[in-house]
Amino acid sequence: MPTTKDTLFNIPHLRFLEISGTSDYQGQPIGVRYSPKEQQAWRTDIDDTEVTVLAARLKELDAALSSKDEKTQARINKLTYVKNKLQSDFNSLQSSQEIHKTYILPWSKPDLSQQHWLLDLEQNILHVCIELRNENRGELWLVLDATELQAFRKALARSLLFEASGAFLVSLVLIYWVTLWIVSPLKRLANSMKSDVEDIRLNIPKEVQRDDEIGDLARSYMSLIQKIENQLGVLQQQTDTDPLTGLGSRYKYSRDGKAFLMHHLSHGRYVGYMVCDIDNFKAYNDLYGHIAGDNALCMVASVIGEQVKGQGFAVRLGGEEFVVVIEANTSHEIEEVAKRIHHAIEDLSILHRGNPPFNRVTISIGSIAIAPTQQDFDGEALLAEAFDAADVHLYHCKTNGRNKSHHQEVTTGELLDITVEKQCRE
């Protein structure tokens, strides 16, 4: 992404970056390199098979577009969109292959098995290797320009040699002063670099208050940490948000759902859990096309998000299925929210001839209100049971004509019985 390249290009003293590892999603090796000097980023894991497969798919799309078979404008647009996307990917693959074949790496990767960094005094560069935290693991290798640090080391050495020409006692005092004032701060900064970003922000090095070169180094270091935190924040926002609808993602649901339940139930609040499903949505896509289907999903998601604002959060689990988790004073309040969502979506009056007898987009909602409790419970298990219980009510709506909301107040103990009912039904 251009913004990511710009961010990398602005990292002070960055000479080279390489990411290598294995994808958690497809189990395939991944390799990416970036050189700020050439302002180029490219993949290193491309083989000829991948390029050949993509070229074949492009030919198939060209054949489909040039065929004389009658096609709707929506299908032509879809084929053109897919072709343009594949063409962009194909061009990117070819570009990465070409760069990877011609790029000559100026350095050899050192053995950093004992530590995560190595300062090469001959080439005035700093090698840093960071282990990635994904399931299949990987590694981030950076090469940084260490010219300024090397110059500082040489200046320090000259100063020590000059002072050593004085009296032995004065030399001892100066050595002690250098150790206390310069070497120790550098060691503290070096040790800080080995810590997690969160720990560094909680324990800001006191060297940032200094007005000398070490203070400049410490402030530059903290500036780099701030940029890393900003990027982590951007990544957190992206993973928390469903890219199509703007609602929460499955990742946000998995991370926040358990904490939400445990907090409000233990503080005397009801927790509402709803499973919402757009009726006959496959027929909508078949009739009006996937672009119209995406627009309808966004409109429905906007209504759901507006109705639960301030009381909880809504996420898109996938396809046309949404989950709403809210807190309230009573079970009746939760039931009213479900009804408002149901009627607000019906009031959108989105035409849907594949959803008789309503002929517009409607939604079915399975809703439960979990009563507060002071008893200990497993939050993760309760979250799964809440989904199963709400899904049972959604099933009742679907089998009784759709375009309904079905609500029930339950205790934490009753959730297990409803879960057993769902298992028997399946």
C-alpha cells in the first residue's frame, strides 16, 4: 500500500527491510522486501506456477468478455471488475519477479540466533531481527544506517584516550563518569529496545530528558516507538472493522464479547444478545447482482448500528448474518431494541421480489435477554451458549414465515438447556 511504503520510507536511517514467514490462513511461505533507496517493495515468494495460473485466469476472463453470449450489464461490469483486479495482481507479480531477479542485496544476513541485533562496524550498519507473533511465526529483518552511532563511538574513544594522558586518579574519575553518564544510558536504551512496545511506553527511558546526543538518540528512539504504536493502532482499527459494512468484525466480537458479558452481568445489568439474518438474501443477490447485494447489506448494517449506538456493539459475522450485543436495565428494553431494528429495516422499503409475500428486504431476529447474576461463570462458554440460544429463536422466526423477531428472557443456567435444544434440532 502506498501509505505503508511512505511510512517505511520515513523511518530514520532505514536501509533495507525484509519480512519472511508462513501465512496463518493458507499455510504458504510469504516473503516481502523493501528498499527505501529505490523506493521499491516486492515479493520474494513468487514462483512461475502462480504467474502461469493468473495468466490463464486472465485469458479465461478475456474469452468470457469477448464471447457473443448474451450477458447482462451487471455481469459485464462484474467480469470487467474481476479482470482489472486480476490484471493489477498479475502486473504486481511480474514487477516483483523482475525486481527480485535483478536486485543485488548489499549485505549478508548475519546469524542472530543469540541476540536480535548486530552492529557491523565495518559497514556502519545495524542489523535487527524481530520474531513475528503470528501462529506460524516469521521474522522481520531491518538494516539501519549506523553512521551517526559509529561517529559518536569514535568521538567517545578519542575523548577517553585524551583524558587518559592525565593523572591516573583523574583518569579513574573520568572513566567512572563516562560509565555513569554515557555507557549506562546506552545500555538502558539497548535493553529497552528488546522490550515490547507497551512496556516501553509504560517505562519511558529517563534519557529523553537529556540535552545531549544521548537525549537526541533517546527521543528519536521514542519517536520511532510512537510511529510503531500509530501503525499498530491503524492495524487494530482495520481488524476491528468489517471492511464492507463498517460494523465490528469477527475479531472484535471474539475479543470484546466475553468481557462485555462478564462486566455487565456481574454489575446488575441485563445483556441482550441478538442474531439477525436477512431473509432470502441469496435470492436477492441472484436477482439484483452482488453489487446491489453489498449496497443492501451496508444499508441494513447502518440501521442496526444506529439502533444499538450507546448500548453495545454490532458485528457482521459473515454473509448476511449479524450479531448484536447490548446492555439494558430490563428485558423489555432489549425486546424493544430488537423490534426497532426489525421495523427500521422494513421501513427502508428495499425492493426484493425474491422475498414473498413482503417483496422487500426484511430481517429475522432471534433475541435473548440474559438476566444479571452474581454467580461465577465461564464468559467464553456463556458467549457461545448465548449465540446458540439466540439462533434457536432465529430458527423459529425462519420456520414461521420470516420477517419476525422472537425474544425470551433467560438466566445463565437456562442457556445450556436451549443449547441442548439446538443440538437436538441439528
